[in-house]
Amino acid sequence: GMNGFVFATSECIGCKNLFSYNPNLVPSVMVRGVREPICMNCVEQANPERIKNGLEPINVMPGAYEPCAESEL
């Protein structure tokens, strides 16, 4: 049969720009107890700061900003 592909799209918690991502793989940050997705641009901006402050860098999984197969949901 036909396999569909799925993108989730929402506002980045960092820059408020809309972006698309694989909902299973997208990096996220905890905000008031809720996981909020973060875009690639914000990850790249945040990581040097995180490392400087002794935090783990945000890890981006391969395919995090690509559609996922419907069957993976």
C-alpha cells in the first residue's frame, strides 16, 4: 500500500519561527514541565552556551528535521 510521510510543524520555543520536524526525533527542551520542540538554528546557537556552562550540548538525531514514515508514529 501507499506509505505516507508525516511532518509535525510548530513554533520553535526559542525563536518562535514555524518549523517542520520528525515528532519522534526532534530535540526538545522542558518548559514548565512540557517538552517543547526546538529548531536547528536555535540548537546551534544554544550549544556553545550550554557547553560553556558545563551542560551537555543538545543532541540532534539524524532525520530530526525530516518527515517520518506514517508507520513510525
